[in-house]
Amino acid sequence: MIDVALAIDGEAVNVSLTRNAAGHYDDDGNWVPGSATTSTIRAAIQPASGRQLEDLPDGIRNEARWLVWSRTEIRLDDEITHGASSYRVMHVWPRADGGFHRAALGLLK
């Protein structure tokens, strides 16, 4: 059996992961957005195939054209930057095992 996490490590490159902390309301009832934190993770980004896109909900399928695989946790609405391209995490597949995380990405303009 192939160890998928080892295969991902072989293709992974350094990318930036930006995650926004949860916001809150101040004492006056105004929304205060959470601050963003950026870190470098190892991830493999690749174009999604038609079969992989079939697994996505209809509204996401039209925008998500890339998949990311990483040993680092990836959350919905994270932003991943690789080179000159930035992507938004649009869908995350739940993983109970395997030592890796997989998500669908949409290109930010």
C-alpha cells in the first residue's frame, strides 16, 4: 500500500498560508475583524481532474480548479500563496487518518 503522506512530501513545495483569527464585537457593538497570521507550510498544489471535481458541491465546482495536499491542517477560507498566485480554500475533505489534509482551491484575482 502506498503511503500517501510520503508521496505528498515528495511533491511538496514551500507556500504561504494566511489564516484569519475569529473576529468579535466590541463594547459598542461594532464588528472587529480578527487579525491574519501568515506561516510557511509544505504543500503540493495541482490542477483538479474532472473526477475530483465531481466530488465537490455544485456551487464550488465552478470555481475550484486546484487541489492542495499537505501534512499541515488546512481550513475553509484559508489563503494559500504560491509564487504570484493566491488561492482561497473553498472545500476541505474531512480526514480521519492518513497524516495529510486535502482541500479544493479557487484562484483569487
